[in-house]
Amino acid sequence: MVLVGAAVGAALALVAWLIPWLPRPAAEEAGAIDNAFWFVTVVCVVIFALVAGVSVYAVWKFRAPPDDLEDGSPIHGHTGLEIVWTAVPALLVTAISVYSGIVLTQIEDIPDEHRVVEVSSQQFAWSFTYPEAELTSGQLTLPVGEPVELKITSKDVIHSFWVPEWRMKQDAVPGIETRLVVTPTETGEYSVICTELCGLGHATMRAKAVVMSAEEFEAWLREQEEAAAAGGTTQGRQLFTSLGCGSCHSLADAGTQAQVGPDLDNALRGKEADFVRESIVNPDAEIAQGFQSGVMPGDYGERISDEQLDGLVEYL
């Protein structure tokens, strides 16, 4: 019966492994994480099938007849069996711990000379700063095949950074800086998702991660720097993206359809520049009907310069 349970467990583990449960991996680190995941999964499925098989067999084999109302006969422990069912799980847990530790060391390894991107989170938006270019964007853009260290912080509550195709997830905790190393292996667009319940707009706290060739990445950096230096409406449009405004507000020009905050196409129609400015630096001064106060950060007047604020107001 033990052999039957083990065989069933192995078959179930094989089926689970063959079905594509996970998104296609798109980072070098994802392969090692997937291997650790399946190692733990196979161990758990086999052990579960074995224990469940023995339990079902025992219920069937040793069931009492309907007319038997006596107590069961006394039994004594089996020292050998007890040693086995204690030693085997201990060895498996140790193997899982050691293997997971090795994988963790591998995915955190990075060359001394590497690119750094500072990831900042707040209700309910992500922003990404490239220190070497003095550039902040609402889109995470990375070159393919290059290891990048993401330094992650939070400005308010606990958030959690996750790109499913990269597998790794890292919490953003107020007051400390966490890190994550990623080496993208495939170009394309991916979703950055917050996986920590962080408030009213948690479900909309998403950003775009774009992986491109090294040449395209350098060209993108130049374009962003030129847009930031252009001033006026061009700079305002770039700020609208980099500050994550589109995570909460709909704006046709920016192609956003969020619903946490008011639809700006309607809310700002016919309004004066002073109203737009006040709505940015003091968002709780006037609350649009149907929306709550205390959701939009009130520190934009301190976070961006007067010139940047003018550009954002002009754009809106």
C-alpha cells in the first residue's frame, strides 16, 4: 500500500509539473526560483499522497463491524516506524531549507559594477528613479540581459513589488530600504503589481515594466532627459506619468482609465489654473462628489519644484 501511495504521489507530481501553472519566465532568476518551487511542490504532493493513501487503506482495512461495540484492542508503539516518520520529514525539511538558501544566494548575486534603479512606492503609484541620468519615471524600463539592482522604499504604508514573469516579490517598508536583483531575459511589456493590501486604491496600483535592447534603452533614456528639460507641457506630461497620476485618475490624453480619483477630463473642464494647482498641492481642499478625502498624497508641493508644478498645471 505504501508503494501504491508513493506511485500515485509521483504520478500526481508529474502531472502538476507538466501543466503550465506559472507564467512564462522572463528573468534569469526565475529559473532558479521555479526549480525551488517545483522541488517543494513535488515533495509535498508525494508525501500527501502517501499519507492519504495509508489513511484511506487503514480506514477500509481495520474498520469495525457494525455490531462490534467493544473498545479496540490495545496496541504498542513501533520504534522503527516512529524513527522513520520522524527522520524522513526532518531530512526533507532540511533539504528544502538548504536548497532554498542556495537559490536565495544565487538570485541575490550581482557584479560590483551594475545599474541601480530606485523604486519608490506610495498610495497608489510606483515611481522609478535612474540615478545616473537624474531621471524619474512612472514606467520601469530595463535593458535585456543586464543585471539590475532595484532599491525599494515606501513613502507611506507597506507595499510589495512583484512582476509575475520575474517571479521575485519584495516588500516596500516605510523607514527601510529593501533590494531585489533582476536580470531580464526577454524583451516585452510586463505588469508591476502591488501584492500588499495598501488601501482604497490597492487594486489599481500597477505600473508598466518594459524590457528592451541595450540600444533602445539608451535611446529611451535620452528621450526622457530631453522631455524633462523641455519644460512646459512636455515636462508636465512626463511628470504626470512619472508621479503615477494615471494610477488613480483617468485622462484621455495620457490613455489612463483609473477610477480611484476623479476623471480629470471632466473634473478640470472649465477650471482655472489656480484651481488645478490647489488640487495638486492641497488635494483635500475640495473633494469631488463621490470620492473620499485622505487618498491623494498632499506633499506634491514639496516633492516637485515650482517649475515642474507649473508644467504639470499647464499640461492638465
